[in-house]
Amino acid sequence: MPADANPYGDIFGGWLMSWMDSAAGSVASLHCGGRAVTIAMDGMQFLNPVFVGDELSVYATLVKAGRTSMTIDVEAWRRHRHEAARHKVTQAQFVFVAIDEHRRPRAIAG
């Protein structure tokens, strides 16, 4: 939407990062069966811009699980609304930690 873009119609990188974090968080919560928080994210490089009106698809995959932490790869792809071609926008790796009701790390059941 226009409120998510700069004056030239390019979507803000922070807006895109929040969607990627949300997708990774969904995978983390599902895997650990509860609350999980982001503790790290590697650097992002923007390969292609996302414009107002583009369709954005975000894919998140669990790649590693430790005792309390989970590493999740995330990719974002864009598609112009009148074209079939998709273009990779960026990718990043997020690390989440499962937490308990006191916001302390907890073991992932498994």
C-alpha cells in the first residue's frame, strides 16, 4: 500500500523485514509448540525492488533446531499483478528461541 512505500513507490525494507520475521515466527511457534522470540537475523541484501501493488510471497523453512533455538531460512518473492514472472527480492536467516511464561528460554519438546 502507498503508506508502506517511499515517494517513488518502492516498499520500505523494514516493512518487508517485518513480514519475513512474522513468517519465521509462525514456523518457530509451530515447531516449539508455543511462544518464541527473534534473537538474531543475518544481513539482508535487496536483489529486486517491491513496488506498490506487487504481490509479495514469503516462504519460511526450519533448517536447524537446537535445545531452545531454531534457525529459519526465509525468502521473499514479488510478482507484478499483471505478469506471471516472479522475482526473488531478498533472503535472510532468522534465529528464534522458545520462551516460557516468564520470558526465559525453555527446552523445545521433542
